[in-house]
Amino acid sequence: MTGLFDLTGKTAVVTGASSGLGADAALAYAQSGADVALLARRVDKLNQVKEEIEKTGRRAVALACDVTEEGSVKGAVEEVLKEFGHIDILLNNAGVAVRGGVDSMSEEDWDRSFNTNVKGIFFMSKYIVPQMKERGYGKIVNIASVNAVIADKNDMFIRHSYNASKSAVLGLTKGMACSYARYGITVNAVGPALFETEMTAGTLFKSEQFLQGYSAMNPAGRPGKKGELNGTVLYLSSDASSYVQGQFIVVDGGGAIV
């Protein structure tokens, strides 16, 4: 059974790989046998992740890439193909969570959410899917959010552009899944709830009151821990999920069922 999750000989591309869930997933890919291309805007942070991956004996490359800029994405994908020759796995992890409701946020903040969370997936897929189709194989995992399907009245969690953009990720996932299944490409989405990352450490995790309220409402009684998203990501990135298509798996301790 362990062979189902073996990624030996595979190349994975991870966006938003400089920290948090992206960095964790990149290391998990390497530990499962894959070579990894690390993409983000902060190359200094990427190089730290690259060093950790190389300690596993796998190859890694760190590339500056802004997923909101088509030229930047195109250039990064070309570099990955030059380095590794092929791309088997794409983890669209880059994302932003902008606070605010529609009655208070700026157009700029609204656009920033959609440009990163949705257009970023579009650009990455645009330049990676063609070679997956040509090779007849590919695994695309889009990181959405539990907030694609639930919302929160707590002022700290009002993020309307985040709700809307992550819901759009689910629609895009379904459309791509239906279109590309015939080419041996699976496309699925993952919906994490609250995890402590660089993005949340300085905001949500600084409020003891919020954490107590969150934990009281969540069936698991706590936020997600480092590494707890990796199993789901590896499953959808491996041949263990060869007949899983267009699905959305929520990793939230049961919060969405309350």
C-alpha cells in the first residue's frame, strides 16, 4: 500500500512555498520521493526550504515568481522544465486573506484577493497543463479554504473577498477536472481551516479570546497543527487518488459540520 503514495521520479511545483503550508507540503513531497520546484516572491525564504529538501536527497530549485504576473509565471515554468524536464504535480498554494466586508474594503484589496487566489491558479495551470496533456499524466491540487463554504460573523474573520475568491477556486477546480480527466490529469481542491502559519501567526493567533472561541466551536477543540494538511495533499498528489476527480476535501477538525 505504501507504493500508492510513492512520488519517486515525479516533479512537483509548489507555489507560495516560502513558508507555512506550502513549505510543509514541499518537504512532504520530497520525503515521498519527488523533486520539487519552489515558487514564491521571497527567494531568501525559498532557499531555506530548498536546503531542507536537499537534506532528504531530493533535488530542489528555488525560483522567484509572482503568480499574479503572467510573464513571471511563464518564465518560472520554463525554468522548471529546463531543470527537470517535466512537471507531474502542481500544488497551487499561493494565497492571501484580506480582511474586510464589501461595505468597507477597497477595490484594490478586492482585486488583490482574486488576482492571487484565482488568477494565480489560472496562470500556473495555463503554462503547466499543456505538457501534462502531452504526457498523459498530471496531478493538480488547488488550496482553497473551508471559508469557501462557510463564513463567520466574528469581526476578525470577516473577509468577503476571501470567501468569494476561495469559492471561485472550487468552481475552477470542477471545470478543469471535467475538461482534463480524459488526458490523465486529476484536479482536486483542499480546504484547510485555521492553521498557524506566517500569515495567521501575527493576526488570529495573537488573540487568545479568538482562539478560545474557535476551539470551543470546533469539534476537535483546536486549530490545525503543523503537518496535518500534508496527508491530504499527498493523497491527492499521488496515484492513491487516481480515480478521484473534481473533489473538495475539507481539513478542519469537523468545523464545517457543526
